[in-house]
Amino acid sequence: MKLMFLGPPGAGKGTQAKMTCERYGIAHISTGDMLRAEIKSGSELGLKAKAVIDAGELVSDEIIVAMVENRLKQDDCKNGFLLDGVPRTLAQAGAMEAFVKLDAVIDIEVPSEFLVDRICTRRVCVACGATYSVKTLKGTACEACGAELIQRPDDTEETVLNRIAVYDAQTKPLVEYYKNKGIVKYIDGTGEISAVFGDIAKELDKL
Ligand SMILES: [Zn+2]
């Protein structure tokens, strides 16, 4: 099973990706983890990427694509994998055609106003990182460990709308690209975590 997940910030993509990988026994490949592992390994690609990041620049499509190609050769990808955050551009998607053919692209859709509401009402525990919604929270402290809850400075309407705009600009062309291949599965991401996962599994069980 070769998958890619798309979804705006706050859509719960990370959680759904993790649950999917556990259920189907496939490898979770996120750009961040992949970059960190390459840099830590001291490989030629890792050193190149580190130099670019240290200079405050974005890692090129060429380096990202080469890293994905390496990563997919590892043993844990034999049963399949889920790409999370990559490809990010049409150029990356095109270059990846040379070594990977995806079975499905899961597009988790959540309207902007829903995302703004979800993110702006989010509170995070300073100690254990648990997240809560002020709408369902009882009291003012973390229900798991009792520590203080804060609102992340980035969790404001302005920042969220900005993040969504960046995501839309980058991702819409990608959705079109995979739609033309007939492999995009649209998932309504507004429900409960378990309900959304149920919809995803229903699609994947058909593959
Ligand atoms: Zn806590």
C-alpha cells in the first residue's frame, strides 16, 4: 500500500497518518523525520541538507526527492508506506514518478472557518504536551498531569489563516495533479478522530 496524505494545518493529518500506519503495518514517512535522520547519519545528502538549512534556505526539490528515494529502499517500506508532507511541489511529484507509483492520495478536507475555530480554542499543557479544546475542558489545568495550560502564540486567527493560505497555494496544484491520475480520495475531516479514521479505512480497504 503506497499512500500520500494531504490536509491543511489543524486537520488532524498527523494523527490520522499515525493510526493508518499502525492499522496497515506500513512506514510513516514525514519530511521532518526524514531530514533529521539523514542529517544525523552524516550521509552526503544529509550534509548537503544541513548546509542549506544552516544558511537559512529551503532544501531543494532535488535533495528532498533523493532522500525520499533512499528512504523508500529501507526494509520497513517493503509492506508499503505513507508519505506525509512530501511531495510538496509539482516538481517533486513529477520527479518522484521515476521511482514510486502511489495507490491513493488521501485528502482530508476541513473548511477554513472550522480550522480557525479548532486551532484558536486549542490549549496545550506546558508539561506533557496534551492538547485540549476550551469548549470541552473541565477546569483550567491539564487533566492528565495537572500542569498549566497555555495558548500557543501561533494559534491565532491571523496566523492560522496565513498558514491555510500557504497550504492552499502549495497543495491545490498537487490535488489536481493526482486527481488527473484518478487516485484522490476525499475525506471529511470535520468529525471525531475515530469517525474520520473510519472513513479513511473504508477507502483503503477497497484498494
Ligand atoms: Zn499535562
